[in-house]
Amino acid sequence: MKDKLWTILNTDDSLVSKQLNRVLIMKITAVSNTHFFSLLSSLILLFVAGLFTIGCDTQSGDNLVRQVGVDYSSLYSHPNGTMVEGNTGKAVTQMDLRQLGDQLEAVDNNGLIYRGTIGRVVDDTASFTLRGATTTGQDVTIVGSLQGSGTTSVMSGDWVEELTLGILYGEGTIEDITNQTAGNTDDTDTGDMGDTGDPGTGNLSVSPSGDQTAQIGATLTFSASNGSGTYAWSISNPGIGTLSAVQGTTTSYSATGIGSQSLTITDGNSTERITITTIN
């Protein structure tokens, strides 16, 4: 009797164990299924969110291109020598300038690339900034102006390295600027920027203002105010004058030769221009 009872208990224990194992497996399966469906739901949500992000992608403001009234694209070179005087590294004899709206890209004869932007066109002239590097690896910023007359464009400005200040000058051939500006009001008419018909745009102001006259060897100091961003100074003919600084609120112009040229100041949004005449 005792042996029979022990056998039954062993049998019952086996049955109970099997039943417990079956319940445990069902619970594990249920938990696994729950985690699986939870993971699957998360993946679906991520996939849908990704599609939504792609579908709603918009062009960044940094990639917007502002249209400019004149295309100054050309192969520029100096008629009597190198384009840049005072740079480090190999000589820069020419620059292939390409313009897309207000975006500029130039490749010099050494295969180096410079990128930057162009300002608004005022009296067939626009300020520009390019940044790149020399063949020695020195960072360089070019601040200057592009001036059109008929089918000729003049690219001039200051070549600024960390320890060196050079001069850039080159000429190129463009589409007749008269044809380009005829009927164009996008950038030559500043409208809501408050242009009154005088050279320059926006609220940027320069002191002293108006046309200036100086004798050879004289120095004129100019100050900018009421602008926004970084002030950039440039001259149209570095052969008869130089600037002490091409960026900042003030600069000094030194008259080195007889003639007239334009001093341009821009803050990226507004432009002012002064004519400086040097006499004996």
C-alpha cells in the first residue's frame, strides 16, 4: 500500500511538474510575443517617421541663392603680369570665375578653388568676397569689387593672408553689361531698402561721406556705422591707393597715385560707395 501510494505521488509530481512547465512556457511565450510586437511597433513608427521627415524636407536657408542683375563670369587675368602681388606661394596669373546668382566659385591657374558671394549691383559694380588658400596652405580672403563696362569686367581688391596683404587685379570679358541690366529691377532697384537713387543701398552709412579729394601721400580715414554683420572695404584701382584694413568699422586710405577710384563698403546686405580723386 505504501509503495502504491509513493508511486502515485511520484506520478502526480511528474504530472504537476509537466503542468507547471507548460504554464511557464506559455507565460514566456506570451512575454516574448509582447516584446516582439512592441519592437515591431517601434520599428514601424520609426519607418513612418523617416518617411515623414523625407517627405517634409525643405531647402535650408543657407542653400538659397539670391539672384543678381549682372553675371560677371569670365576668365580673369592681368594684362601686364600676375593677378596678385604680395601673395605667398606660387604666382596667381589668372582666375576662372563662375557665378550662380550671388554664389561665386573661382579656380586659379594652380588649380586652387575659392568660394564666396557677391553683393548687390550698384552702377554696374558689385562688391564680392572669396575665401580659399594659397599653394603653401595659407588661408586667404579676397575682398574687392567687380566692375563692368561694356563687355569688359574688372576684378580688383585686397588679398588678405594672416601675415601678408596683397593686391588683386584682373580683367575679363562678359556679356555686354548694358544688355544684362536693361529692364532689370531685381538688384539695381533696392525698393523697400530705402534707396533714394544715390549710390549705395540700405541704412549703411560712411563718414566722411560724399566724394573726396586727396593729394599724393595723403591719408583719409573712413568709418562705417548703422550696418549689420561684418564690414568689408574694397577699392576699384589698387594701383593708385591702398587700404589699411579690408574688414572692420574703420579703414585708412593712402593715396599713392593720381586718378579717381571707388571706395566700397558693404556689410553683406547694404553697400555704400565713395569716389576718391587723387591730385598732385
